[in-house]
Amino acid sequence: MAAESPLSMMRPQARRPWAPAPGRARRRPWRILAPIAIVALLAVAWGWLWYYAAGVTDRTLASWIEREAAAGRIYSCAAESIGGFPLGMSVHCTDPAATINHNAPPFAVEAKSVTFSAQVYRPTQLAGDITGPLTVTESGGPTVFLADWTRARLGLRGVPPDPEGVSVTLDGPHLDRVDAAGNAGEALFKAKSAELQGRIVGGSAHNRPVIEVVLRLSAATAPTLHPLLAVPLNVELDATLRGINDFAPKPWAERFREMHANNGTIEIKALRFTQGSTTVVGSGTLRVNDHGNLDGLVRVAIVGIDEIVPRLGIDQLIAQGVDRLSATQGATAQGSIAQGLGALDRLVPGLGDAVRQSANASLVDNLKKMGEQSVIDKQPAIVLPLRFSEGAIYLGMLRVGDIPPLF
């Protein structure tokens, strides 16, 4: 090694152009470019995933619409738009309409808008938000029903022809009959909330599906259906349907015929009914007979039977009896003798109310005698048979309502 002079050793050495300056860390470009490349790749991958999921969602929605069309329910939109990127997918329909052709006569349903949405990671699970009001119009005629709500959500799971489940959730729903002037008239149904769920829990959509149905009502009233439903009530019902051949698009009347032919059942797994201080819980099994009527027995335990009996329409039964008695005495519908309990009050003031109270007390006493003692929610209860026979419903020996044939 050649010797260096002291002067050359003291001269500062030249720095290579690419060498880092003394005391400064060397920059590495890949540390900057790598994160940018990763973000770009993730964006491309997410965009591809979104478009793929959007395609699945579109096919899922189209399959449900085709299924409904096969069942005689035709849907349409005045305008349609697609969005939701990047977190989900959504299809917005303005002025949706449906024509229900399987009914006689056919009728049309219209709403303000509906938006179906799905998550990227669950493209076959659709959630539909429906904006009311909703109108129901007979074919070629005026609007007959008007429905509205504060929020309505429709849930669809699975891809037809293999649907998995359907749910409908309503907040503040009400259904009114429309009068001749086109305004909301008689109130048919009203509730704080209503929820209906149906899902296949056994078999498959193509082979003997077992269907679970769950119904929940909060502060619901339906005064035109039955006197008992004129007072707000809460309902929880869990039932299972067996005996259906498949879940292909078809009217429910045909499904109930299949249940009858296959000796299928409607199992009431759990029923809970609360109204004021009255509580009813029960379970049992029903079948569909040759005439399409429900037959079977549901054992119910009742807390507060003294309060529920007067709401079962006893006054109407008494009035019908008085009408028949008047008819046997020669009175006519337009005769001078008034009908029902009012006739008794005209004969003897206060007699109608006395008969009503006496009848209610007698019925309550007889029901208590034939029932079994039990306890529900730490309160004394009476267990009674709720019997379904040829379309009639009996609580013990008391006929409390009727159900039309299912086919």
C-alpha cells in the first residue's frame, strides 16, 4: 500500500453522487412506493368484489321478481337507479307498483318508493325499505284500502328457486278502508309495531319444506274483525307448518290442500297474548280437514278470565238470541220491536244490562268449573281447551269466533 502524505490525508475526500450525506439516513424509494401499490391493489380488488357482489345482488332480486311473477304478482317501477358503492349495493325504485292477478277480482298495489340494499359480504340477503302510503285498488275501480307506516322493511334471504326466508317489519302501521270520497275512513288495523317472519327450517324448497312462522304484534287493534280485538293487545306466535310438497310459486290455498293430502300439521309451538291485565299462553296442533277448515286443539292458560269473557262478543250472542225470540213471536226486521239488548231495555229499563252481567258471570263461573287451575307469571290461571272445529272456534263450550276455509 502506497504511503500517503500528511497533506493528502488532511484533504477532504470526494463523495460519490449516490452516497448519502454524512449524518443523514439513506432514502429507500420502495418504502414509499410499496404502501401506494398495496392501496392501489386493494382498491382494484375491492372494486372487483363490489361489482361481483352487485351482480349477485341483481340476480338475486331478479330471481325474487321472477318467482313473484310465476305466482301471479307482477312488479314494475317508474324509474330505477343503482348505487351504494363502495360499502354496499342498493337498487332504488320510484313509484313501485304490483298487479295481483291470482286474486278474483285482480287488484293493484302502489307505493311511493322502495329501496333494496345488500352488503358486499352478503349479496344474497336483501333488505327493502318501503316508503308509503300504499294504496290497494280493485281492477278498473277506485282505491279500496290505504296503508301507511313510519317505517317498513322487507327482508329476503336466499336465491330462488331456493329461497331461505322472508320477513316483514312495520313500525306504526295502520290500514284503513277508503270511503267514497277517496279519504281514509274505517280503521281496519293499527299497531305500534308488527313483525312477520317465515323461514325454511327443515327439508328443502324442492322437497317437503318445514316452514317456521313467527308473528309479533305490539299494541295492535282490529275492531272490525272481532270485539276482542277492539282493545290494544300484544301477540307472540311461533308456529311450524308441515306437509307441504315444495315451495314453488303457488297460491296458499293449494299449499293447504297439500297439507290436507299429506296429513300435515300446523304446530302452535308457543302462543302468548296479553291485553291489559289479561294473559293467555298456549300450545297445540291443528290440521286441515276435507272442507279446508281447521280442526284441532290448543290448550291455553288464562290469567284474568273475568276480564276477557266480556270482550268475546257475549252481547252479540245475547242479542242474536233475543232477535230469534222476537222472530218466533212474529216480529220482523222492520217491525216495531227493536233488536238485541236494546229491545230488553225498552221493555224494562236496565234489563239488557242485567242480562248481560248475568250471562257474563254465568259463563265465567262455568269456564272456571270446567278448567284446570294453573299459574302463569306467578298469577293464578285457568287452563281451558281452545278447540277448532269446522271453521268455528270454541273456548271451552263458548263459541268465540269463526275462521273461513283455507281452500
